[in-house]
Amino acid sequence: MATAQDTMTYLLDQLADLAGVRARKMFGEYCLYMADKPVALVCDDQLYLKPTDAVRTLLPQVVEVCPYPGAKPYWLITADLWEDRAWLGRLLQATERALPMPLPRKEKR
């Protein structure tokens, strides 16, 4: 089941105050980027945040799940928590700050 466009519209609206947030569609699902770092996935209308020690204290409860078969575990952020725009923004900002810059892609020959 793919993520609905309405879900992404709502989520991106909640994150509109943050600079550098964008989503990229991949196979019917989405990857959320902040400052060009992949910070979360949106799969089957669920938000999955990359786990970092810096964010653990911001979560009321850590639920670790795989967003799709074969994926590394991410932290599930349930839709009821998306309503707090300021908290959601702090969560993504803390995740972005804790993650290293992605390695540059190798050029194709």
C-alpha cells in the first residue's frame, strides 16, 4: 500500500516552518530530507524516524519497527503525534543535527 498524497500534504504542512525540508517520492513511498540529510521515511501513511540518541529523550515512547521488509529499524512516530507542529519540528531538527552528512555519490561512467 502506497502513502496517500493527502498524508504527505498534511505532514509537509506541519513541517512548513522548517527550512530545508523536502520529500522525495520513491516507489510510492517518501523519504523526508532536512538540509539534504535523509531523516525519515513515510511508508504506508506512517512516519518512521531515523534513530539517534539525541532524539530518544524527546519521544514519549520508543517504538522500533522496520518500515518495509529488509529495512533497518526506524522509530515509528504515530499520526496522533504529528498534530504538535512545534514538537514535530524539534524532533526532525534534532535528528538532522545528530546525523552526519551523506557521502557524495560516485559519478557514473
